[in-house]
Amino acid sequence: MRPTARTLLSQVASGFTEFDPPKDRPSTADGPLGWPGYDEMRARAQDRTGETESVVCGTGRIGGTDAVLLGFEFGYLGGSLGERTGDRIEAAHTRARELRLPVVTLVATGGSRMQEGMRALVQLQRVARQTALTAAAGLPQLAVVRDPTTGGGWATLAAGADVVLGLPGAQAAFAGSRVRPPEADPAAYTVEAQHAAGHIDRIVPEAELPTALSRWLTLLGGSADRPQRPEPVPVPYALPGPTACGRLPDSGPEAVARARAAGRPRAAAYLDAFLTGREEIGGDRCSGTDAGVLCGFGLHEGRAVAYAAQCGTPTRPAGYRTVARLVRMAGRLRIPVLTLIDTPGAANGPEDERAGAGPAIAEVFTAVAEATVPITSLLIGEGGSGGALALAAPGRLWVTPDSYFSVIAPEAAAAILKRDPDQVPRTAEELRLRPQDAVELDVARGVVETAHGAARTPGVPRPELRPDEE
């Protein structure tokens, strides 16, 4: 049985206090279209649900964070959006900006209200304007996709939020169930399908929703108290590798071998050592995901940090677009960024080219170049050409002893130069790809120290900044 809006609001928030409804607009009999029986429909919906509109708005506390909440009541005309729904959503977002509070929307709607025709449809423009103003104010927006979430509600309040959580089995699609092609697979219109396609960040059972929202708001809330230009993320120590234990490689071939060693610490180990309370965003909001890239937010010594980490695999276009999404979101919320670089290069199969490998990499280069918050970058393994460089912050890159950075892999360089395979070691030497070479070539700021035997890798003190970074 679908819970009512007020039931769900009471489950996720304590002390919910409803806003006074906006001043009622002048009305004509049966609405703007004079739809026969519309007034009676609304009266029956009110009798059935106890609500006077399809959305309930107010403030409440989720975990330790105050928030503005909007809960859709599907029992009121299918949670549809009409003019008075738009009034309430606009008033709620305006109040959120006045109070400097995050916005959490619990969506369950069939879309625009037919009985109000185009007057209902244009509310989507109004809603989009309000969510854009709230985003521009640096306030996080979270959406919970309930069953069903279709039409304009999915295309504005839900899919347009910073973080989108979905309840298992819920319908989530632009097309409602009665307007889909007759032969369409129903599974394609679900939260699970949207999650697999990169449009929903995480599927959360209803019982776990209060905890999930609390964790996210702990990470993203409090933007009003953050400085316009936050302090950079401290540079993590290197985690000890399986062999050299912090010693720099003597040769190019040794650097490559150590970076490719199966037992070398990867991104997940670095993130576990450096951050607590991590939550991941999932997908590029453009029909793709990449399991080889981890993006999200966590806490370092109590401070929120955004992270984007390559996991040692060729990075796919969806991975790059997810990184760009993260960097832009972090900028709006004034959260500093940590990038961990580890890839042999960008994925380069035919499907990757069709998915826009070049434009996706360009999107990351642009997001990093335009970033309004400091980015700290650490090369933890392979630094394969532009597919790795895209995640590196200019002037704020450090390297670990078990890493290499190269304009191209030595095997590929030897092939291009028409050298025999036994010339690959020589080519690796000529490329000067060791971590200490990156420092000498002024590509990296330094080689980080290795934390020997540390249970939890601490951050080193903040490096001295150059005058242009102050």
C-alpha cells in the first residue's frame, strides 16, 4: 500500500511544520478550462485524502539537518501538477532560499493535470525556474522517486535534482503507463532501469530512506556556512605498495611495472583511508554508468569533500561525464574536490567513440578549468595520456611512488615509432614517465610520503600555495 505524503514525511523528518498555503488565486467554476465536474473531482479528492492540493510543503529535521520538504500526495488527483501546485512549490523554494535550507522532494505524480490544460503544463516552466534559482543559491536539492513518478514531475523535480534516490519497484519515466507503446517492456520504465542507465543515483528501500537522506544532508547541507572559496583538500599520504614501500623507481620500466602491479592499493583503499561517511553519485544523467570511476562525497576530519576516483581501468565516456557532473555540483555547493588518477587511458572501442569519448573528456577538462572550488589531485597508479590528465588539477597535482604519468603508454609509443617489442623498455626510459620525472618536468608539485603501517591514512599538512592560488 502506498503511504500518504504525511505518513512518509513523518517517517523521514521530525518536527515537520507545514507552511501556510499561498494566498488562493481567483478561480472560475471548474478551473481555467471550465472542465465539467472538475470542482467536484477536487472536492472528492479532498474528502478522500484530507488535502487541499497534491503537494504538502513545510520544514522538518532530517537527522541533524533542517530542510524544506515537499511531499506529493498521489491520492489527490494522481499527484498531478496544477496551478495551485505550482503556487505551493514556488513558495516552498522561495522559503528555502530565505532560510538557506536544502530542499528534499518526495515525488509521486502522474504529471500535469489535464483538467487545467496548458495552464497546468506551463507550471513545469515555473518549477524549473524555482529549482534553478535554488541551485544558483548554492542549496542542495534531493529527490526521492516514489511510485509512480512520471511526466513533468519526473522531468523537473525528480530528474533535475542534485541527488536522486529511488524506491525499489517504482515507476519512473517520462511516459505514463497509459501512453507507452503497446509492445513496450514495462521493466524499461522503472527505478531499476533508470538507475542502470545513470539517471538515478541509488535505490533505497523505504525503511532505509531516513538514514540515507540524513547521510546525504550531513554531506551536502550547511552550504550557507561554507566560505565562498573553501580550503583545498589536504593531500593524502601514499598507501604502501606490495614491494617498494615508498622507494622511488630507478627506471621507467620499473615505474610502469609498479603502477600495474596487481597488489598495488587502488582508489577504494585510498578513499576508505582518507574519508568517512562516503555516499556515491551514480551515473552521468546521460544514459551511462562506469563502474571504473567512483564519484561522491565524504567527510575528512569532519569536513565535506567531493571525490572523483579512477579505479585502474580504461575510463568510459559515462565515467568522464559523471566526473564533470560531480565537479560542477561541488562548485555550486562550495565543497572542495579530491581527484584520484589511475587509468591506462580512455576507453577507445567503437562503442566508446559512439558514446562521445572526445566530448566527454572535453567536458571534464572544461569543468576542471572552470572550477570555482579548489581541486587537489593525486596520481596513485597509471597516468595514461589525456584520459588521466583530464582529472588533474593544473598546479595542484601530486604523485605517489607507485605511479607513472606519460603522454602515451610505452608499448603504444614503440608501435607508433615502428620499434620492435624489445625496445619498449628503452622507450619507457625516453618518455621520462617516473613520478620524480613528473616533478622535475613541473607537471607535479611533489611525490607524497608513504604512510607505513597507518591504520587510517591521515592528510599531510596543507602544502604551501603559490601566490596565484591564495
